Amino acid sequence: MPFRVPRESLVVDPGVGFGTLHEDSLAMHVFVDELRALGLPLLFGTSRKSFLGHVTGKPVAERGNATAASVAWLAGRRVELLRVHDVAAMRDVVAVVDALAAQERAS
């Protein structure tokens, strides 16, 4: 009998930083809507990735701000799951994005 995974247990992880060019990692951010068309929750793990170093010129240990920018972009596009190293700081980033989005909807 084949093993079946229920659809509601699946997520789409585009694989940012896993054998991709930095341009590909940036494009994955831009094309969130196209990935969303697959009809599954999205998972992005961009924390401290090399494409952020390519953009900023910073080493891994100094990519916190760049990670925050990526997280803010993705949170603004309602990406459901974000894998990060600095959870508390990125929770604050998402809270601010959510508050801004709520204010915009209320206007």
C-alpha cells in the first residue's frame, strides 16, 4: 500500500539558498503570488542566507537586519511560515507588519 500524505499536511518551501543563485533567491520573494497559486501554505527560510550577504556584503553574523528586511517583505505578502534564527526579533518585525496592514485595511 503506498504511503499517502494528506494535502493539509503539505507546505511549499521554494528552497531559498539551497543551490540557488542569489538572483533566484530574490526572485522567490518577488513571485510569492505565483507560488501561492499552488494552493498550499508557504514556508520561507531566509535567515542569514548567502543571498543576503551578496546584497549587503555582510558576513553571516551581521545579517540580522537583512533577515528582518526579508521577513518584513514576506510577512507583507502573508507568507504563513518563516524559519528564522532570531525568533523574538523577527516576531517584532511581523507584529509591526501586521499592525500596518490592519491600519491600512481600516482606512
